[in-house]
Amino acid sequence: MDALQYRYASFDDCKALAWLNLQLIRDGADTGPTDPVELRRRFQRWLGSGRYRAVLFSAAGHLRAYALFREHAAEIYLRQFMVLPNARRHGVGRSAVELLRRRIWPAGKRLTVEALTANPAGIAFWRSVGYRDYAITLEIDVAQHPPAHDIARHGARVVPLRPT
């Protein structure tokens, strides 16, 4: 693999970042809108707010990966990270994380990333570069399950509880 180079993404890169994020969503490693226009607008909001920064990684003049992160006072939250499919299994992801840790992110901050449980390859990658399990986020998808106050309308009987 050629040496990995990086640069901070600019507002002009939002269209490319949207395309990369769409690949991440299609890979099943992220959830979110799949409309490229909405994804571009989302990146414009993130980068325009000044709260998020994106980094593009390339080798031999070709884009290989990207990262989107937010820095807090004591933490760096890596919101998105993706290596393009043709660059996977060649050390690109590991090199990109090393660049983030050694050259981009300040030392001494807690580093966090979330990985979908349906993405075991991603979870294995994050563990291999030093991240450890910390928490599990559980959810109820309201699109598939009615909120609790709608249960009575769906045939369930609600019985008030009395202290014993």
C-alpha cells in the first residue's frame, strides 16, 4: 500500500462526503437517509456548524477512506468512518486510525465510536485498533412498534397498578 495521506474536508467536499456516507449506509454500517441530496445537506449542516470535522484519506492520488468526528472538551466522538471497498483488507483503515490518533486528534482525550450490532466486521475492526466494549444502546423502532400510549388502541387492555 502507498503511504496514506490526509486532508481536512471543506464545504466543497460535501457532495463527495454524501456519496461516501451513502456507501456506508448501503454496507449496513450506518443508518440514515439514503437520498444523496439530503445527505449532502446534512454534511453541509455538520461542517457549517463548526462542531464536526471531516478528514479524507487517499493513497496514490485515489480516495481510500473518510472520517467524520466531533471534538468535545474531554472526548472525541467518531461519528462516521469508512474505507472504500476496494481498499479494505490492505491496512488502510488501521493506517487512517493511526493518523487520526497521532496527527489529528489531541492526546489525552477519551475516544468513542459506535458500531451497529448488525456490523460484526466493523465491531471486530474497532476492537483490533484498541477500542473496547463500553455500552450497548437498546432501542424500540417506533416505525415497527406503537408507542406505549397507543397500546389500548391496538387491542391491549391497560390495567392501572395499585400499591400493595
